[in-house]
Amino acid sequence: MAEIVVVDNNSTDDTADHIRSAAEHDDRIRLVSEPRAGVAFARYTGFSCASQDLIASVDCDTILDAGWAGAITRVMDTHPEVVAGTGPMVMHDLPFQNRYRRRNNRLQARAEAALAAGGPLRVPALSGANSVIRAGAWKEIQDDVSHRPDLFEDLDRSLLLHARGHDTVLIPGMTATVSGRRLLSGPASFIRYAACGPRTYAHHGKWGMAVLATAVNTLALVRTMTLLPANRAWDPDRECFSLGRMFGRGITIRASPIG
């Protein structure tokens, strides 16, 4: 990686101090400040500050697997038609992740086969927690992206790319793990957060997809609430279940960006 841009979006702990300390030993690291609160403001400030042709984006709780950067450059260098891609992820702090790892392995095998056949595997949208976009494609859409906190910024970005004739693709080997803390919240918070998907489709005039996303959200709500006791009880440090955590002792629920 030629540079690492870290955006401080009104953090209240000592994270910025740690970044400054790391930057003293690695001149690739650059800390920038974005006082306007919100994922879109923070992410797009980072995009605008980036100086390289490939702009990869991760969240503060994303943990990259070995070979992540190499996987990106391998696909983007050999397939110049690809302007934006994303990678498969599992959650490093929730139980029952092996089935998702197996699913991701199957997806990556399909993506590798597609590349060998001459074209990448298309996916419906990017994931903001693990994605890459060419600087030229970002310039095409930067004036049209939304900063609304009640929309999914990654889906908004993807739909703008699609409208300009660009595909969003799966990049095999661009694997990472993310935090599942958001899935520890109750149903009201989950419903508010998940509603951002249909709302983003509606924002782009894609009413059919908005209806479909609403139906998918209903099924996801049932599944998430069914798994909520087990997810809350899981202790990721000890890798076992804890009755105390099930009732909220020692767990951290990720704050929702829309309240």
C-alpha cells in the first residue's frame, strides 16, 4: 500500500494519538479530520484525500486478511474494465461463522472461475467495510453521492456506478473480518438501520428493489432476533458462551449511524 489515510470523525478516545504515533514511524500514514459526523462524510473525505489510482475503503473495526492488498491489485491490474470491487467478510466477534466462511469460499471459487473465463463475478453492491474503487470512477460520481445518514452510503455509491454503466464485482482474496456488534442491538434499532436499504433504492427511483429489500429485511429481522440471545452470550475473547453476557453484562453494542 502506497498510503494509509485515517479519518478522525470526532473520535473522543485516544485513537488519533495512536495514529499520530504510528505515523512517526511510517510515512505512508496520514491522519485527516472530518468534523461533520457520519459515515458518508468520513469516508468521502478519505476518498478526496487519497492520491493513488486505487482507493480501498475499510471501517475502523475491519481486520484485513493476509494477501488482501495483493488480491486487489491482481484483479485491478489485469482487468482494467473493473472500476469497483468488494470482498467477502465474516464477523470476528460472533458465533456460528463457519457456514459463512464456507459460503464465502464458494463465492470466491466462482469469482476465480469467472476471472479465468475472462470476466469478473458481478455482485449487487459494494460493502463500505471492505471495498475498492478507481480514482477515476470516484471522480465520476463524487458530486452525486448522498451524505444522508438514513441511506446506505455503499449502496448509494454502487447504484451511481451502475447508472454510469460500471459493474461492482467480487474480488477473490480480498477477504476480511468485521465486527458484528450491530447485531447485538434490539429489534427497534435493527429495523431503523435495515430500513436504510429500501430507502436508498427508493432514493434512486428503484421501487421494485425497495419492495424486495423490505421483504428481505423482514426475514433478516426474524433471523437476527432468533440469534440475538446466542450472539449476545458469545464471548469472542474466550470463544465460549456466557450467561452474564446474554443479559448485557460486558457487551458493547455498536452505535447506529441513524440513531
